[in-house]
Amino acid sequence: ENGAGLEKTKKRQRVAAACNECRAKKIKCDGHLPLCTPCKRKDRHSETCNWSVRNGRRNRVAEDQLELLQRRIEELERERQHSVLQDRHDAVPLPTPHSIDHVDSCNDTNAMMGFVEEEHHSFPNDFGNSSVTSFTNQIRSLVDRQSLDSDHQKQPNLPGIPMQLGSHNYTENTSSEIFDYVLPSRQRADQILDSYWTIVDTLYPFLDRDEINSRYDTLWSGEPVDDGRIFLCLLNAIFSISSVSDPSIRPERRAPSAHVFYERARDLFNLDLFQSRSILTIQCFLLLGQYLQSTSNLQQCWIFVGFAIRVAQGLGLDKPSINAQAETEERKNLMRRVWHGCVLMDRALSMTFGRPSMITAQAAALVPRPIAHEGQCACYTKVCRLAPGSEESHFFLESLKLYEYMNETLLSFYCPTSQDQLEDDPYTIYFGNLGIKAAKIILDIDNKLCAWRRCLPIHLQHHHDVDKTTIHHRQSNVLWLRHCHVRVLLFRPVLSRLCTQAACHDRSVEATMWWTLAFQYSRLCVKAALETIRVVSSVMEGREHEEIERLLPAWWYCIFYVYTAGTVLLAARLHPLIMADISEKTILNSCNTAINILHRFEQFGQPATLFVTALSALFDQVPRRLQG
């Protein structure tokens, strides 16, 4: 009875709108989708009803659905703008910035050092043979092997290699949906920009100072700025690299400040920025790549520099004919500086990551390098003295030459293609598959380095006793450290093989030419490492960090050079003849100096402490393992 009553009182479900067929025949429609019940009973061939949105009071649900859809479309559009970096660019895998940060924080790798914590790391191919990671792992293997020979048992593994160098990892703000155009106060912004021109631009002259300052003043005046979005992105990139490099900012405050500007620059990315082929876009990518060298964002660093190169090629900056069409000499020189800035960054990342360079030596040489400065150049015979406000690019030009020799070294001894040729001669023991050809290549490159060093302008010669400005003093120090590092890279493969053969060394082989060359090349490698540590130590002695940073490379490069030199000294301690030739006291004193230098950089954050700990442990392990 109750069931009958319920059935009797059951009402038809009210629907907001009937299908077109039911509405035309004025019959009740239950609104079922995709086919209502009345239409289904008529055995229609169609699998769906036809619906239309009507005006009037009964279309409330349809309007609500449209409103929801519209909001969802707007959300997806905003998400698309934030995830624009997901698109592939020239077949380079390109995750979103947020996913990249997540990967990097999981990897605990650094854009300069490229350390991995364990040998079973899940990203084994991130770094190639020229990276300091690869060489450290080779030395670790030698130490472990000699430990087995001397102790007949496996010693505990060496401490994990330190992970991140540079700024701390920060939580990404994924909820931000509005582009942030906020700038610091005018006074603070002026200070940061001035610091950029003094600290960064004097080593990496990628920008046109007059053009940037003009746009900068226009921005503060409230007037429209050409390419405003791209310029704001570039300006925040300037602020980020300047903040992390500015000696006037306390070390512990730099990373958070720089990260804020980097976030603002990244939030300005959209499809238009990637499609905009302009010099501003290239400059923006180059500066972001520079900043990311100081962080743990390995993939972003590599990708942004790759973007800069591809946009530059799209503009034709790599073509002499395009450069010749520039409207003015100033514009032509800027185009050359930007293109060769791409070349410089490509070479630097190729060396630190151990990956092939994107720009071939032939392509790099097609476009003439920028001129050093206006007017007649007499800087090779007397100290460079320019009028106030004038700019000179001697340092940039000499860096380009030096990095080409470095690229030649990487292509000859660190790329897989350099191992294709096999030579059946005794030189392969110490010089690899190229055999005696490798010995000649090393000699040729070293001769080029010696000639380059002799022909430097007076104010850039490290050992020249002249009255230099602070900027020139810094430039000469940076060039000399880069030169020492290139020589380390040049001779290090031979040192590695010589140390590998030390356990089975036969005194009779010392009379051969191949062993003599290998030993002398290894000795030169150790000498270059000793010189690196000596230069950095002499500059740091008795000075505070603000003065030190005005005389040395950026702090992350200092750590990179010193740590690399320290690993070479570690290898030298594995070969008794090298220790006897250079003296154990000299090597041990320099090892301690390297550790003390890294201690001084601990004020830049926890990562430097990890490097000190790892290097100290490696140095302590070697004598204990070799002496039982």
C-alpha cells in the first residue's frame, strides 16, 4: 500500500530545457543525455538528441554551465602561459620551470659543479668527461682500487659528494596567476643597476648600456616602453644576476633577493616572448643563464642559454651578411657582442657540464668579433687609458680567444667522437686512443695558449707590474684563472691515466719518450692547479669579502676553480714520482690552502660547507689508504 502510494505520488523530474524534438511536439521530455526517453521509444536512428540554449527563465542551468566553462577556459589560458616552457624547442626536452626546479631539488646537482650524491644516481648522463664530477669519480675509483691492494678489504665509501652550490632551494609560488610588474624603490633599483654595470657587465658585456639606461628611465617616467614585457623580463634578469654578485650585499642576503627577481622575470614569460625574435630576448636568456649558474637549477641554466643561441640564429646574428646590414656601427658591434656572448656561454656550459657545444668553431668564426673600442688601439704597447664614459672590450675579446682553445681541448679529449680512432702504439697507454696524435695536439694547443698569453694587452697581463684600475686588476685575475683552468683541462686526461698506471709502474719505462711526455704533461697539470690556488689565496689574504669580490671572478666560479684544482692535487698524491718531483710539502700546503679558501666561502651558504667537508675527507683518505 505504501509502495502504491509512493508510486502514485511520484512526479516527473523537472528539467531546465527539453530537447528540440520534444519541444516541437509539445511532449514531456525527461532531459536524459545523450538520448531522452521519448526519443528513445520512437526508435530514432540518431544516438543523441538535439539541444539548443533558449532565452528566458528556464535557461539558468545552461547559463551556469557556460559560465563555468568560460571560467575554466580562462584558467587553462593562464596555466598555458605559466607552462609555456613545456613546449619542445628544437628537440630539447623542456619541462616546465616548476617541474625543472622539482627535478633539480631531487637531483641535488649544481649548475656549476654538477655533483651527484651517489654512484647509483638516477641521472648518470647529466655530466660528461670534462666536468669535475667525472674526474672526481675517476680519482675515487683509483683510491678505492689502491685501498684494496694495500688493505685487502673494502674500506668504507668516501662521503657523498656535496650536492648544491649557490643559493638555497626555495618553494615555488605556483598559485600566482597575475604577472608581477613590481620593481624595487627607485633608489634601490639604481643601486642594483649600477652594480650590474660595474661587476657583471665588465666581464660579460652583452648589453647596450645607453639603450638599457634609456628604457630604464622611460619606465620610471610612466611612459610606454617599446617591447615593454620583454624589457621588464630583462630588467628583472639584470636585477637577479646583479643581486647575487653585488659585493655590497651581505652574502647570506643575496640568494633570497636574487630569487625574487628571477621569479618575477620568469612570471613574465609567455608564448609571445619565445616568438619575439629580438636582441632583447637573447640578452634576457643569456642573463638568466648567468644567474642560474649560481643556483641548483641545472636544466634551466642549460636550456635558457640554448634558447638564446636559437633565437640568435633565428635572427641571423650568426651570418656575416646580416651583420653587415646593420644600420650603424654601434648596432653592428652590439649584434657581434650578443652573438659572441652566446658563443662564450655555450663554451662555458659545455666545459662545466661536459656536454657538446651547440655552436661549432667554424660557425663562431664566421662573424667578426666586436671591436675593442673606438679610435686607434695602442693597448698592446701601453696601459689602456680611455676617456671617462668610454667602453672597451679587450677582456671580452681575449676571453673569446681563450675559450676557443678550451673548446678545441674539449673536442679533442673529452667528446666521445675523439675516441673513435685507434692507434696501435705505446702512446695510447697515457694519451688514449689517439695515441701519439694526442701528444701532438696537446703540444699545439699549449703553444697557442703561450702565444695568447704573450700577446695580451698590457693592462690584462697578470704578471705585468703596472698601475691598474680595480676593474683592470680584476679582469687580469679572471683571465689568468681561466687560463690556468684551461691548462688543467688540457693536461688532466694524461694525469688521470698516469695515476691509473702508477700501481703497475715499471722503472724501465721511464726512459721512453711516451712516459717522459706523459709525466711532464701531468706535472704541468699539477703546476696549473697550484697556480690557481696561489692566485686566489694571494688576493684573499688580508681582505674582506667585499674587496675580494671586486678582484676575483664571481664567488661560484672561485669555488669551482679551487675545487677543481684541489681534485688535481688529490690525483697528484696518488703518484709517488709526482710527489717527489714537486715535493710533498708543496702539494700538502696547497691542499690545506684550498680547504681554507673554501672555508672563506662558507658565508655564502651551506653548500660551500659540504664542499669543504668532501674535499677534506678525500685528502685525508688518500694517505691512510695508501699507507695502510
